[in-house]
Amino acid sequence: MRRSRRGFLAVTIAVALVAVSACGDDKKDTGTTGGDNSKVEVFSWWTGAGEQEGLDAMIADFKKKNAGIEFINAAVAGGSGTQARQVLSTRLQASNPPDSYQVHAGKELQSDIADGKVEPVDFLYEREGWKDKMPKGLLDAITVDGKIYSVPVNIHRSNVLWWNPATLQKAGIAAPPKDWKEFLTQATALKAKNITALSIGPAWTQMHLLENVLLGELGVDKYNGLWNGSTDWKAPEVIAALEVFKQILAVSDVKSAAADWQPAIDKIIAGTAAYNVMGDWAAGYLSSAKKLKFKEGFDATASPGTAGVYNFLSDSFTLPKGAPHRGAAEKWLVECGSVEGQDLFNPQKGSIPARTDADKSKYTDYLATALADWQNSSTKIVGSLVHGVVANNSWKAEIETAYGIYAKDGNSAKFAEAVSKAYASVGK
Ligand code: GAL
């Protein structure tokens, strides 16, 4: 009964929306195709080593298939898009959108949909036959009211621990830590050898570490509960996990934190630090940019306490409302959703394809393990905070502000209180 009533309501809302758009001005409606084809301006934050290589590979394929369309790469530097998002927001507010921009699947995109920044792209999914070529859970993360709003190019994993086998050998450590308790024990041995236990970068990398410490300490259900309201941020076990996070930071080089994620990874390569927790774009950096061999120059496993869990995120591209070169933007989105585009991009980028029918043989070394874990039906999939999956933009901004204070005063209870309060006001 309830389900059919919901279905009825959805249909009613959809009909109402169609009626509104039919009466509206001459703006492009859902399902229309074409428009200016002369150039395409694509906005992302993939400029750094290990980020740019993947994008370049996809741009080259796009140019080959679309000779005559000028490609404008409007990438803004800065890991995880902290700078890029500010530039983008200014542009969107000034009604000066690029033709397509990078956004994470999940709540981050859903905020943009609610704010009316993007157009649905179902017509592309239908025309290109994509609907059964992407995992249902991923499509759900980019769908609102039955409409799909972006084209995912990849799946990244947030919960990865990276190290250099030579460093562990030098320190007499046989294997990476299975949980954070073991990590803290290893940290003492590493200190005796003058090796920093963990390298870290700017605030977003610290929050990246934090989400994975919470996941490792609390487990999947309670971690999910942090984002859907069923886990109380102020509960003693959450505070205890935050205290563990502080102990981890205390054995890191946070006082001389690296400027971004790549220089933090460089300390692993150099052997001055033993471990780093970073998303698997680090695999792109280590193998594509630094030309290191998996298992020899670097190694990777699930971050402590998260074996069998995939903390996922996905980069996707949009069709902004008012895209000045809409025809070319569609062609860029077709590139992003194509098997060839994804198979050129992801092996360089350190991610696995969003499409389920991509060429598996292109994913070797670390990426073969990522693909196997992603496709393993017993793997538990959760979503990343820092990379847009589980919190809307308003709540995430509040968490970032609270983290800024926490990074200075180390007051776990106060941080938890602030996050919880923000959830109640803007997070639901
Ligand atoms: C993430 C993004 C990744 C990677 C990373 C570091 O937010 O999804 O593709 O670029 O930032 O910059």
C-alpha cells in the first residue's frame, strides 16, 4: 500500500515538473540534445602529478573523436578540490558555468541538484545504453526523484594504507598493522629508528584520516550511523575513537604537515615516514608519475581495522544549467561514460572503472586488487565524508569548520558536540 502511494506521489511530482517546464521560458529542457559545438570547457581539480595523467589520456581520446572541438582544460590545482570548489561556486553564482564540472557522486552532487545547478542527463543514459552498465548503488547516488544528474568516470577507494616495503624491512616490521592499536605499537619501534610513523598533509588529508580511523574503530554499521543519524556522535565509543585519532596524529608529522597529498606520499617514497592513509589516487601517483612498481617500490592494504570494507567515492561530470557549449558538453559526457574513456583514464588515475563492462585486463597490480575487492560480493561498501558521498555540502562545511577548531584544541567532546549539532540543523 505505502509503496504504491509513494509511486503515485512520485508520478504526480514528475507530471507537475513537466507542466512547469512546459510553461517556462526557452531554457533547455531535459532530454534536448545539441547546442554549441565549437569548444568545451571542462572544470576539475586534476592538475597535480598522478591526477593530470588520467585526465590527459581522456582528453586525448576526446580530441581524437571530436576533431574541431576546442578543449579548454579549466582545472584548478589542489588535492580533493578544496580550491577548485571555491572557484566553481563563484562562477556558478555569477551564472558563468563551465560546460561540465567534476563533482562527487552522493550527497555532494545531491546538494548541487537541490540548488538547481545541474541538468538531468537521462537522455544520454538512454541514448548510450548506460543504465545497465553501472552498478545500481552508484546510479542511486547520482539520482534524485528518478532522474540521473551526472556521469561517473570511476570508483576510488578512500581507506588505503600505503607504505614502502624497504622502510618496514629497515625497521624490522614484518607486516602492516591490522588495527590502530597495532599501528601505535609499531610507531614506538619506528620512532626508535628515527622514522615518522605516519605522514600527513593539509586539513582535508587529516579529515580523510579521521573518517578512516572512525571506520576502523567503530566498524561498518556504526560508521554508517554517523552519517544517517543512528550513531550518536557524542556516544562514549565515538569519543574513544576520536581519542585514538589524536594518538595517531601525535605520532605523525602533523606539526610539519606536507602542503598536499603528493608531498606527504613523497615521504613514504623517501623512507622518512613509514605509512600514509590516502585514497587510491596515490596508486596513480606512485606508478604513473613516480614509476614505482607495486610490491617493490610501494605496497598497499586496507587501512587499519577496515579489511573487507571499501570506503568508496566516485568522480562524476555534470551538465551545468546554462552550459555555454552544450553540444560539446554532451560529447564530453559521452567520453566520460564510454568504455574507452574509462579504460584510458582509470589505469593512470589509480581508480577502477564505474562501468561494469570495462576491460579488466587493463587493471593490473594494485588496481587488480581494488577491482577484485570491489567486485567481491562479501565486501562491505561504505561512503566517504571528505569526498562527497555521505554528507551534504552544508553539513560537510560545518564539519570542516569544527575540525579546524579541533585540530587546535584537541577537544574530542567539543568536536563531537559541534558535528552532532550541525547534523541536527543542516545535515538531515
Ligand atoms: C578526490 C577526488 C580524486 C582525487 C583526490 C585528490 O576528491 O575524488 O579523484 O583527485 O580528490 O585530489
